[in-house]
Amino acid sequence: VVKPGGECHWVHTGDSRLYHFRGGELVRRTKDQSFVQSLVDRGEMTEAEAEVSPRSNVLSSCLGTEDDPTLDAHRTPRLRVGDSLLACSDGLWHYFTTQELGMVLQTLPPRDASQFLVEKARSRAMGHGDNLSLAIVKIEPLVEHKTAPTEGAVAAR
């Protein structure tokens, strides 16, 4: 949820991720609720090892199970012009570095970024990828639109 003043709240579970970039730099990313993430947290596995682990899809919490999911709530006090939010499934984030995602979001409008990321993830998956979904929010400056006088109207002098 993004409030009118720029305050942003989100709730997360599972291994879909929400990234917050300021320009192309990562501000925050949700932490996966997975077996390999617990190994990383305990220092038993590196992030690089986790990315290629065959058990990376074993979740410790998610929606759609008999148990209630563990929910992680986050808050950003104020989004700024140039900030981007990317919510995506592992079928997308698995094929990109954080730096690549930040660069794409910084340089392309949301629609173009979405199209590029989907096409590149499919290409990198070489026909073996997981399901893929994403949403992008980019904070842009307000543009004031000056309305043209209606036909027959006389501008005040």
C-alpha cells in the first residue's frame, strides 16, 4: 500500500520478493522464507550457494497451506521521486542479479522494464523456468497539465 504522502507498507510471506530501489541502488529486499535462507541466516551457506541450491524452492512459510503463514510486515516512511518497487515471483528474480534489476528499473519505464524482464527471464531459463509474475511501481514527479481554453472561450488579460 502506498499512501498519498509516500508512506509505503507491505506484508510478505514465501519466496516471492519485493525490492525497493532508489535510483538503481537497493534500499531493501524482503527475505525469503525458505530452507536455504535459514541456512544462510545461520552462516551454513552463502548467498551464492543458496542461489544454485537444488533445495532453494523448499519453503518454510507460504500462502495456501494448512498452517497460517508467517507474515513479515515492512514500512518505508517516504518513497521519493526516482524510487521503484518491484514485486516478483522466483520465476523472475532467480534469473537476475540485484544490480541488473536495479539498472533495468532505473533506465526503463515500468511497461518496458516489465516486458524486458519477462523476455530475458524466459531466455535465461532456456525452457525450464518456473511461473513468472511481476508488478512495478515507479515514483515519478507530478506533471502539471495546463488545460487549453475551450473553443470560443476568451482568455483573460
